[in-house]
Amino acid sequence: MKLLIASDAWHPQVNGVVRSLEQMVRRAPEHGFETTLLSAADFPSLPMPGYPEIRLAYAARARVAERWRVEQPTHVHIATEGPVGYAARRHCLSHGLPFTTSYHTRFPEYLAARLPVPEAWSYAYLRRFHGAARGTMVSTASLQGELEARGFTHLMRWTRGVDTERFRPAAPGTPPPAELADLPRPLFLYVGRLAVEKNIAAFLKLDLPGTKVVVGDGPDRGRLQGLAPRARFLGTRTGAALAAIYAACDVFVFPSLTDTFGIVLLEAMACGLPVAAFPVPGPNDVIGGTRVGVLDHDLRAAALTALDLSRAECRGEALRRGWDVSARQFFGNIIEAHGGERRVRDAA
């Protein structure tokens, strides 16, 4: 079986969509699939205004059709609703090909935070976009309920995971990374994109002891550094370098009110780092009902209380959330959405 994944988000972007898709690509052979990516890198593109790391592709019909003829996918998954995703959707509809989609990002809220575009307009577009799919994958029960209330149909659950080999507590006696070694403790950490929709200012404005540490980059970095000149901004980190920072800090603070999941929550937990967050969808689904984090509308109180949580229990909870669980759901959904058939038909 050959799965084509169409996504506007792919390397060199660093975000939850890319992390999720690269893990599915890695595990595809275990589930009987060969994968190919259709991304912005396959077409001429321009940087998104105000967000240059995101490329907006010109996915011409002829080039999309040619790619289909070359790859001949048996299954199609459309991961994003941008130009590449729309082009793949258009090709599937014009040739009668079934496909699945996934809903990763609250674009209506993100767009409304930047431009005077009513959320209802954006949701109408997204409802129509996903409505043509055999199934739309969502990460949590909360998100599924919200979208169903907005008229979305054929929703399927696809949780996210964490690489517990890469993200793990530091070995006893391991010194912290040099960039953290001399900072006053405790260390309160944020990891993620530095953008207005992430609500990072709510974290930076907290009256907390020790040091606030920020890992990531994005269009809001300059403004945020001006808000908190004493915070330590480290830029983007990945892999072992990021895991070492997680493991060396004391509490992971997640101020977002709009994330649909938050893979960074699982990464922090896997490194033994307890979480402080608002009691909203995303954090509620990931850490609600556990003892690995504190959810409170008073984020300062949550952060201070989380200092006393068990790091071993955080690690134990993360060990139950590996990417293998996520992959079983993802590929199972694709087969189910195609009527349980292992091969649907050759693409046109």
C-alpha cells in the first residue's frame, strides 16, 4: 500500500504537525504502508507574510496531476488546509478518489488574533474542506466535541505521542547544559513557537522565583523579549539538546489557550518535568486526571504547586504515550475510512 500525505507543514518547519507526520512516516512500514510526501517543497512558494518560516506554495493542477501519475498512491491523507492540502483535495474530488484529513490547528482563532476575520467565516471554510473527506482525524475528545458542535462530521480520534528514548530524564550526576548552569533556580520552562496565539506573555508576566527559560522562535520574539528582559531566550533547540534542557528545568509552563493537543507536554513529562497549565482543552485532555501537572486559572499558583510533583510519576505517565499508540490509530483510521480495504484503487 502506498500512502500519499499532502501537507503544507514539513521540514524545515519545527512544529507539532511536522513532528506528528515524521513519526507516522517512520512507522509506516510496520503497518504495511510506503509513504510519499507532497509538500510546499515540491512547488514554487513564497514566505507567508509575518511568518517567513512558513511557505505558501503555488500548487498548480498540472504539477499535482503529474506527481500523482508518478507516485500512484493507493491511499491519501491531507494533513493541512493550506494551498498544498487544497490542491490534493481538488485532485481527489475531480478523480473520485477517497481521502482522509486531519485537524491540527485552530486557524480561525489564530487568524482572528491577527486580522479582522470573523471566526465563523473560517470555520465555514474548514467545515466544507473537511466535509468531503471519508474521515477527519482529531487529537482529543475535547476537540472532537467542539468540532461536532460546529457541524463537522466523520470525526476519528488520532492521539499524539512522544519518543521516550530521545526524551528522557538526565542520568544521575549529569550537569545541566552550560546555558542553564548559572541561572537562579527554580527554572520555569516554555518550549514552542513564539507567536501571539500561544499566549506566552501570560507566562512571562508571572511573578515567579528563579528564572523563566524560553525555547523556540517566531514572529513574536522581539515583543516578548521586551516584556521580560530577565528571561533567558535560547532560540530553537531540537533532539538531544532540547531533551537536556527539559531534563534540567523544574516546571514546564504551558500558557496556551488554543492548542489542540500540545506534544511539548508529553516531551516535558518524558524528561520527568511536571506541567503547569490552564484548565482548557489540550492540557485537560493530556494531563487532566493525572498527578503529573497542575491545571489552574491562576497560572502562577499552578507553576508553584507543580514544583512539588513527582518527576518519576511524570516519566511513568509519558511511557504510556509512545508514538506506537499514535501510529496504530493513524493507520487504522486510514484503512477504516477506505472501507477496511487494504487497497482501494489506482490513482488517476
